[in-house]
Amino acid sequence: MRSTAIQILRTGFYRHARDYLELTKPRVVALITFTAMVGMLLATSTMVPWSILLFGSMGIALMAGSAAAINHLVDRRVDAIMKRTCHRPLPSGQLEAWQVLSFALVIGILGLILLWVFTNPLTAVLTLVSLIGYAVIYTLFLKRATPQNIVIGGAAGAAPPLLGWTAVSGQIDSGALLLFLIIYVWTPPHFWALAIHRRRDYVDAGIPMLPVTHGVAFTRLHILLYTILLFLVTLLPFLTGMSGWIYLSCAVLLGIRFLSYAVRLFTTGDDRLALPIFSFSIIYLFGLFAALIVDHYSFLLIQQF
């Protein structure tokens, strides 16, 4: 009898632990944290202090998770309509709204404290502004107001490498803004590809995503145009002397692959390519930022010899 009760408690704990973890959108937060850490590493020609690297990354991750949880809370009625999101913890009834709000506030405040104590007030304030930008301004207003929602609201999602940079340097430098620009331009083709794939969901939910308001053909064109712009923007770290040939080689190869997807989607009109584009865009961003780090430390090693 006792062992049965313990088993039930364990099952309940693990189930709700998974639900709370899902609220944070862990895959998205992992990419956010990675790009923030890249910003930290690129901001200095020496090693990043371990306290900033560890607790700064934790603070950014916690506040990103808080923003994601608030997004779940605000979008719970829309999520219940869409097939992609109807099994999330709130629409499925696994968690109550007050639980989600409490969770978001706790991890958000904890993240803010970590950033204030272990990095600097600038990083803490900018991260808070990004949280508000995504969780409130984008989710509550822009998402439902305009098909350009992802373009206007993309600034919040592009902030992590800038936040990582300021965590180390204490100021906003041109290098930080360049990293910000790369993710800002990457966001529309990344998200619009998913919007094409899931456009029926957005129609049902009444969300004015670009494929819904302007049609799929128009969206394909804009994915191609933004991908071309992204290819050009990713050359800037090399052209400005921020990175070297290792980065340039990776940026060109990854960019050509991304462009080939976008061109095929536009010329063939095959919407089955939308989901592969979305999936590759994540690999693309990870590879691009990994190349920045490899190039950065390769250059520092060469300087030492």
C-alpha cells in the first residue's frame, strides 16, 4: 500500500515536471542560451569569467523560459484550437493558469537576480525588456495585429547574443549589434516556413500570419528575399574584420544550402519543402554561431604562436 502511494506521487511529480519543462520551450531556450554564450565568448580576447559564463547563461535561460511560459498562458485559447499546440500543458488541462503564472514569475525573477548580481544592470534590464517584448508586446498585441508580426517582434528573439556580449563587456558594441542583426534577419524565413506548413492552424485560430493574409506564393517570395538578405548580412563579420576565413567558409556553405532550399520552394511551389526549410534553419543558425566561435579562438591561438 505504501509503495503504491509512493509510486503515484512519483508519477505525478515527474508528469508535472515534464509539463513545467515544456512550458519553457526547452529546444528554443537551448538555442537562445547557445547564441548568448557565443556573444559572451566573442566579446573578449581572453577567457570569460566562469561566474558570468555560468550564471549569466543561467539567468538568460531562466528569463527566456519565463517568457515562453507567459506565451503559453496568453495563447492558451489559441493553442487549444491548433493541432500543433492542443496537447500543451494548459489546453490539455495538465496545469492551471495560476500554476503557469506562478512558475513564470519565479523563474523570471530568479533569472533577473542572477543577471543583476553576476553580470551587470545593463544586461539585466535589456533581458527584462526582451522578455516583455516577446511575452507581452509580441504575443499579446503584434501576433494578432499584423502579418508583419514576426518582423516587428523579431527584435526580442534576436537579443540573446547581444545580451551575452553586454554581460561580458558592460556595453553595446558594433559586434553585438551585428550578431543581433544576423538573428533578426534569420527569423522571418525561419518562422514563415513553419507558418506555411501550419497555415491551416493559423486560419482556424484567426492569427494573421503572412501565408494567411497574403497567400502562400507571396510568403514563398518573401522567404527567398529574406534568405538572400541573410546571406549578405552573414558576410559582414568577415568584411568588418570581426571574423576570418574559417567563419566565411562556413557562412558561405551554409548560406548556399539555405538559399537552395528557398529557391526550390519559390520555383517549384512545393509546400512540402516548408518544414525541411524550418528544420534546416535551426541547424543553419547553430552552425553559423559555432563557426564564429571556432574562428575566434583559432585566431587567438595563432596570435599566441
